[in-house]
Amino acid sequence: MMIESTNHRRKVTAWSRGGAFLLLIVLTACSSIPLPQPKVEPFRPSNFSASRTHLAPELVHVAVLPLESSSSLAHGQDATLNLLEKVLISEILKTRSFAVKPVDGRMLMSLVNRRSVSVNEPLPPTLFEAVAGQLDCQAVLFSEITALRAMAPLKMGWHLKLVDTQRLETIWEIDEFFDAGNIHVASAAEEYYQTQLSAGFRKPDPELVLASPRLYGQYALHAILSTLPPRK
């Protein structure tokens, strides 16, 4: 009996050690598996207003005035601002909301005898009449860069305003700031990259959109223009 009892205790001890060893392996494996990170809610523009639920059928052509910026912001960033002005035109065209007539400084000079205008200052009294009569545009789009950092973390502030040339009514206006250092903005930019851009790159990497002023500008303007009143 004593021998059987001793053998039984040895078996129990061996089983206990084996079970503990297996439990340790399971716990170690579980601790090495990364836990899924909680999904970050992507940023959506909200600081906008519209006087119409839809763009009117008679709104066919829109004059896009030169991109505005303060002299202090523009200092040393002319190349980036020129790039963003081109991105603005291309992103507006993608919406297919209306036909675009870009107005450069030379054309503006012939219209109102000024190379630039600012929505934040008194406008030339003949601006809307000239745009409607000479360019056959039913609205004017003012655009302004209000903040810009072309190094990581990228930052861009955009103010856009669409004005009816006949009623002088603001159809739509938005003023938003996009800070790539904000996790919600970064999430939205990466989401945009993955759904809209990655097919055009050999190595799809959503972090590219957070490092390139051009791609980040595309994201910001895509988000901004998504708030335009739709066509019926």
C-alpha cells in the first residue's frame, strides 16, 4: 500500500508540474499576441455653412480666384503654395460640381485692375459684375490658406467661400484646420489614402499621406469639398 501511495503522489506531482508548464506556455503565448488597438474615429469637417440644400441648375461656371495667404505665412513657402493652388483646382474638378474657370493675377488685373483680392478685405465693387459679364460665371470661389506647416507633423488651414455673382449671396463657406498630429485627423488622412490613392502607388503605405504636402493637401481638400451642397 505504501508503494502504491508513493507512486500515486509522484504521478499527481508530475501531472501538476506538467499542467503548470502548459499553463505557463499558454499565458506566455497570449501575452506575446498584440491586442487590437481601439479604432480611432476619423475627423470629419464640421465648421461649414450653406444657404442652399442643393446647387442650382443654372450654376454652371465658377471663377476660382487666386489662392490667398498672408505675407508672413507665404514667406519661404512659395513653392508649396503654388503646389496647393494646383491641387485645389484638380480636387474641385474631381467633384464635377461645376465647370471651373481659374483666374490668375493677370486675368484679375484685366477684370478689376488688381492682381489680387482678399475675401477678408473690401472687394472691388465691379468684381462680381465683371466675372459674370466677361467670364460668364454664375459664382466666384474665394480660397485662402490660413495655416501651413510643410514638415511633419503637417498642418493646413483652409478657408473657402462660394458666392453667387447675381444675388451676391454666400452659397457655401468652410473654415477648417487639419493637424496631422491629431490622431483623428491622421486616421481620416490614412483612410482617404487607402480608399482613394493607394492603388496608384507600388508600395501602399498610408503614412505617405502624412509626409507629403501634396497628398495631405489632396486629403484636406477632398474632405472640405465633400461638404459642398450636392447637385439634384
